Amino acid sequence: MKWTEKGFSLEKLNKYGTLFTVGNGALGVRGVFEEDYPEQVRGMFRAGIYNTPAGSTSAELVNLPDVTRCKITLDGNVFSMQNENITQFELFLNVKTGEFVRRLEWRSPQNRRYVLEFRRFASKKVQSLMAAKISVTPLSGDMEMKVETGIDGQQTNFGTQQLVELEARVFGANQMFAHYQTTESKQNVAILTTLSADAVFYAKNRQLTGELSFICKKNETVIFEKMTYVITSLDHETPAGAILLLPNENYEAVLKQSIQKWDDFWNQAGIQIESQNEMDQKLVSFALYHLEIMSPKKDSRLSIGAKGLTGEGYKGHVFWDTEIFLLPFILHHSPEEAKNLLLYRFHNLEGAEKKARDNGYKGALFPWESAFSGDEETPEFAAINIKTGKRQKVASALAEHHIVADIAYAVMQYFNATNDATFMKQYGAKLLRMTAEFWLSRAERLGEKWVIRDVIGPDEYTEHIDNNAYTNYMAHYNVAVAAKWNADFAPSCAEFLEKLYLPKPNENGIIPQDDTFLSKPVISLEKYKKEQGKQGVLLDYARSEVNEMQILKQADVVMLMYLFPALFDADIMKKNLVFYETRTIHDSSLSKAIHAIIANWCNEKALSYRFFEEACRIDFGDAPHTSDDGIHAASLGAIWLMVINGFAGVTVTQKGLELNPQLPDKWEKVQFNFVYLGETLHFTLTKRDISIRKSSDTPIHFNIFGKKYIVEKEIHVNLEEVPL
Ligand code: BGC
């Protein structure tokens, strides 16, 4: 399975850089080209290595020193793809093997022809190892080739230098070593690069470079490898010492080991789709690849940033994206990894309690954006509005409190899918209780009701409103499950649970998004919907004006219906889907996919499939620049949600597994594994039947279109026999 780009476009350099990132959950290396182009942004990231630069209040995922750059000089000419001098261009990421490959034929200004091949991957076996291999074949005559490459400490985060160079040295004729420390967080990063041929070294201005020379006969091939280890203080107390003990490796051997790990992943987490549109399979597999390379393995100090490890966007910060959009995929193929994501929140309870206290609340108020410490990292100001020249305040840290309940919701998702009572006893119940205590202090009595005022719901274009439906329902759920898991706490929750105002559908069947939303004027959003994702409405109107209109950035009530399908019947879902979608620009990448799921649940199959395709195009469409500063992690998680929760109709509730499949017209079959209650269920769904195979004999109960079934080892259901 390959994701291929034909034709080279300078316009898309940074989009390729993001899409073709190689990684393993710890390291992420952007799919940049070895040679330099002024607009190309290089990037290598290590999950958890953040730094708060001087003058800023917000930690940034550090863009580490670069090891990808190679200046290649062939018979005196510096190789570059500009000037339309390449043919046979092929650029692809092999998602099955995790290898990024570029092949091309280059014609020099003297009309000499060369075939070049560049390959790169991050080892899935050894998480600190990144490997690169370059092959060059001269076609027009014998060749003299020079390569300059090394460790480049001039790399910055959008211009900000995050590291102090502690040491830089070489060993023998082919090894370079550099050791850095982040300026504020004091994390150490050691890098060791081994070249497959002897070099002449020089060091200047934080750049350690090796220069290699080759002579090669016509039609023969020069092969050159560069193996790089990155060890940080997250891996070892003394990274510099540890890195020097690591073995020399060769590209093909390490690739082989890494592919074995990728095979394991695909066997467990792959989805097979038979569709008339062959892109569907590709898009889904590409999304799964990215989900896998962004997910930390075995390290509960880490979570997942909104751009994974693919770019500097959102400074590598962690949002509700992780719990609501990414965790379900991880939970149903690797529950241990999902548990670690929840432990990340548990370890950071202290910061959340502090944030609650500082704001006059009790319990735990988790930060809207977090990094390594769990402190609030949301920048105070967003980008300058270039029309007014003013900076807009970011209100999310002050009022986007639904993240607290999103985390509690994820704890329950984890428990419902695993029955892990030990986790609940040690961590889950406390997370539920601390988050619930926040809501008890956050809500206010208003006459007979309890209300939650001055919040921002998922729709960030509507700020500081009262009784956002999403927030209130989620808070109610949060407190209800906390009461269930903490018997001594239950009496304190009773009044809140009884009296918290939960907006119900009005006479037209519409659930008010908040107390005032429905009384605001409506404007045509045609212009902005055409350019969705670009937030153009904020150029035409100030945020305060957008706030006073019925304009949604992303799914809000629709999001609520997605998380609590049992509370809303199909008629209400459909009315709200239509009503709110008309008013939604989908400027957030978290929006379309959730609409696709609700549309499918309302039997709007064509609409659902259209949303599915559009949601997949957010990163994988043709438009240049859409993903320049990183992939939209949550939107990729939502591709899995669309397939599993949406089309396959698999959902897990407290009562068990529900199955309401509704495949798109173009799909003949979908097959996938789903880990549930400690075992792997293998699903095969067509429009006519459902087969489920289990790995053990322990009976599992579930409902197919509301009818109860028990599966022991295997079950085959003919859908024509199930009353709908
Ligand atoms: C969305 C948030 C999301 C964040 C990070 C924002 O544009 O409105 O819901 O958490 O991006 O993906």
C-alpha cells in the first residue's frame, strides 16, 4: 500500500513534508527533501521534548537539530529539482513498511543524466533510530560525487532557537556526535550519526558536517547510508553516555526488523475495504499509518499533540482531540496504549487541581492545551488580525471547560471496552471524582435549576455563553459516572444530577446550542464554506461580531449527539444535523467527520459519504498548503471513527456492544479487528451479512439493530433476517 505523489511541485513541499513524515510514536521526522529549498521546513521531533523559549508563556515541541539535509554535488553541479530538470519522478510513502522513498532521473546543466534514489524510515523496533539511504547512478559517463551532511544545530522552531549546544565532536572517520540542552526545560538531547563511508569533518556555527567523496563508473551505483540515534533525558539519565554505547547498524537489516513490527500493526489494526472507489482503502490506510506514528508506546508521560509529530503547528500541544478523537482507535487495537494516555492525565492531576484553585473552583480543571508538565499552555493571544492589526485573545483556556468532561468520558470508554477494574480503582475513579468536583463547583444554582454559565463549547466561534448543551450534558455524565464509582461522593452529586439544566429539543425539534444562540441573526455562509478551514470569516468580522451570529466553527450539538446516541432519536438527530450543518463553516478539521457519522445514523447515506470524502481530503486532498505545519491528528482519528462508528455502526456503551451497520453504496465489504473485553473480535461486514470471529470462547453479548445476540466463538448473521 503506497501513498504516491506524481509530479514535483514546489508549492507542495511542506505538505509533502507533513504527509510523508516517518515515525514510531517517539520520533517523527518530516518527509522533507535532502537538498535545500528556501521554503522547505525541516523537522525532527521527539515526543515529550518541549521547551518554553524566553519571552513566551507557552511550551513548544522542540524542532530538533536536523540530520536529513544532504548537499549532493555531481560532477561539480549541486543537485536540485528546480528548473524542470527531472524526469521519472516518483515520491511515495509505503505505509506497510513505514519507508519514505523518492526516485528520479536528473539532468545536470551539462546535460549529464543521473538516477537518484532516497530512502528513509524511523525504526519501529528501536525507537531512537532513524535510517537514511541514498543511491546515485550516473548514466552519461563516470561520475565524481560529493556529499555534505551532518547534524545541523541551526534548526529552529519558526525562528526560535530552543537548544544550547553542550558538546559536538567526531569519532573515527565516520561518526558525528552532538549533545544539546533545551534552554528552559533543561532536557538533554544527544544525537549520534554514523556514515557508511569515511568523511572529512568540519564544524561551524552549530553545524557539524561530514564531507564524503565518491568516484563511480557509468551505470554503476554509489550507495551511502546515514544512521542516526536520538536519545533524550526522557530515555536515559545521561543520554550522551548512553548513546555512545549503541551499536552500528545497517539500513536493510534495521528496515527488516522494523517491517516485522509494521506487519504486526497492520495485522492487528488494518482495515480492509472493498469499494468502487479505490481511494477509500488508500485514505483509510494512510490515516491508520499516521495514527500509529503519532501514538506513544509504553510511556504514560506522553500524550498526542494536535499535529502528532509531523510539524510545529499548535506547538505540539495536547487538546481534547486525544481523548475524544484519537483514543477510540488506540483503545480498540492496543488498550494498554489507551490506558497510558489516560495515565498522562492522571499524572498531571496536580496541575489541573492548581488551575481549578487559581480560578476559584474545586477539583481538577484540566488545561485546554497541555504539553509535558500538564500546566496550561494555551497562548494568551492568537495570530494578529491583519485587517485590524490587533491581536485577538484566546479565550479557550479561560472557558473551554468541556475538556474536563471529555477526559472523564474517555475514562468510561476505556472501562466499558476493557472492564479494567484495577485501573478504575487505582486511577479511573479518582479522575472521575476530581473532574466531577470541578463541575459541582463550576455550576451555579439559578432558582430551581443548576446552570453552567460563561463557557465555550466545541464551537469556538461562540464564546462566553451560558448552558452550552454539549458542556452541560457532558458535565452531567461526568458527575453521574463519578457518583457511581465513588460511593462516598454520591450524596454530594444528587442535587446537581437532578437539577442541572439539560437543554431539550424545542417545538421544532432543535436542541438550543446555548441560551442565546437561537435568537441570534443568521447570515449566508456560502463564501466561507467554500474556503472552509481557512477561517476567512474572522477576516471579515471581528470575533465579537461572529459571536453574535448563528455561525459555528465546528460540530457542537452534532458532537453531543455523536457522544450520546441513545439520548436522541433519529428524527431529532436529523433535524439538528440539518439545522446546525447549515450554520457550520467546518473551519475546524474536527467537524466534517462527526457530521458524516450522524448523517449515516440518520440514514442519510449519500450525505454521509460526501462528508466522509470531504473529511478525508482535509489532509489528503490536492490543495497545497493545507497541512504545511502538521497533520490534523484528530481528523485522522475521526476517519477511523467514521468507518467503525459510522459505516460499520459499532459502538460500545455501558450495556455492551451495539452494531448498526450501514455501508456506503459504493462499499461492498469492510473487515477489521476490534479489541473488546480483552480479546480481538474480527468483523466482516457486507450489505447483506455480518460475521464476527472471536479469539476465545467467552460469550460476548451484543445488539444488532436492537436484537440481542450472544457470540461464543463465531457468529454469522444474515441481515435480511434481522427485523429493522
Ligand atoms: C478546534 C479545537 C481543536 C484544536 C486542535 C481548533 O481549531 O476548534 O476543537 O481542539 O483546533 O485541533
